Amino acid sequence: MSALGRPRVHLRSTDSTNDRARELAIAGAPHGTLVTASYQTAGRGRQGRSWTAPAGSSLLMSLILRSPPALLPLIAAVAVCDVAGGDARIKWPNDIVIPRAGGLSKLAGILAEGRPQEGWAILGIGLNVAVRPQDLPAELREKTATLGAPAQEIEATLERLLDALGRRLAEAEGATLEAWRARDVLRGREIAWGADKPAGSTRRGRAEGIDGAGRLIVALADGGHTTLEAGEVHLRPA
Ligand code: BTN
């Protein structure tokens, strides 16, 4: 398979690098093809959310992967942490956060999309390399973390991330799961989920880590356990 990051398309501005990469994948672009942008006008996040970043402040990338592994979202989270350093933690399934006194501030987001039946995935990553809090809307300042590097570091950060992804994609699943668990910010904490469902369906429990398929294991108040496949969980205030 070819190296990650080649061929590469860099766009000054686009709606979403994931959408550009998807077009290329459908047109037959090879494994490792990379789309980057300095700015997105309609960046997308998980659960139908948007992803915004001031122009030129962030690493915005989408990678085409042929025959992607089942644990791709977890692998990507671990690779981003390899680059982000010791403070970075993972909020299941793959938000990269920095714990702060007031809660968790988001450093990076990962959006893995694809057509499993056709054997490809798009791995979209937004990493706040040089975001300056003063350039963010007031309501996002507390919730957003940044590497605090100069914008000139975005390219070198991309190189490090592609290297980390290459290494993590090649390792055994057990090693990825171990690295993921070492960064798990939810383990042992009270969480809630289902808040997006009809009123009254919010559920609560204590996060107990992930199983071998990346599902979140939750201990329930009645002594039982459940596992969550996907979705969004929230920390409950201490
Ligand atoms: C999330 O945390 O909800 C996922 C955010 C993913 C954002 C990245 S930025 C590059 C790529 N293009 C997109 O439109 N989204 C991903």
C-alpha cells in the first residue's frame, strides 16, 4: 500500500475536506490520498454537528483509507494523542480533550465515514494547532483547547500525525486498545446519555472502559451493565 498522505490535494478553502475526499474515493483515488484545507465553510462533526475553526489556525484533513480496520475511529484517536502529548485524553468514542478545572476542553475531533461494502473510509480530523482563544466566539473559548503552536507548525504537525497513523494502523489491536484505555477520560466517572432522544429517555451510569470492539461499558445503578455502540455521552457534574 502507498504511504499515507500521497497524493495530496491542498485547498485554501472548501466546504468540507471529508466531502472532497469522498468524491475522490468514489472516483478511485488510492489508499493514502489526503485532502487538506486552510479553511472550511461547512466543516462537519459527529452526530450532525458542525466543525468550525478560524482560517489558517488548524489542521483540517481527510484521508482515504482502503480496507479500513474496524477499530479505525479508536486508532485515529490514539494517533492524535501521540502527537498532542501527555495531557491529551480521549472522551469516548474519539473526542480528544484536555481536562480542565471546569470540565473538558476539546482539542481535536474525528469523523470517520465510509462505505464499508465498497471497502473504503474517509478519516477526517480537525486538530486545533494554532487556534487563539481570542479568535473564538466567547461561548466556545472555555470549551476549546489548542496546542498553542504557531500556524507555521501546522504542516509539521500533519507530518507527525501521518507518521503516528501509519504506526498505529500497523500495530496489533491489543496495543491500540491498551493505548486507548491509558487515555480514557471517562473511566470511573458518572455519565449520562440519550439526552438527544425524546424527553425522559436520558440514562445514567458509571463508565467502566471499553470492550474489545470499542464499545463503552457502563455500570448501572441496579448493579447491571450495558454497552453503548455509538452516540454521545456527557459527564455528569461531580
Ligand atoms: C467531531 O468532533 O464531531 C468530529 C469533527 C471532525 C472535523 C474534521 S475537520 C476535517 C474533516 N472535514 C470535516 O468536515 N470534518 C472533519
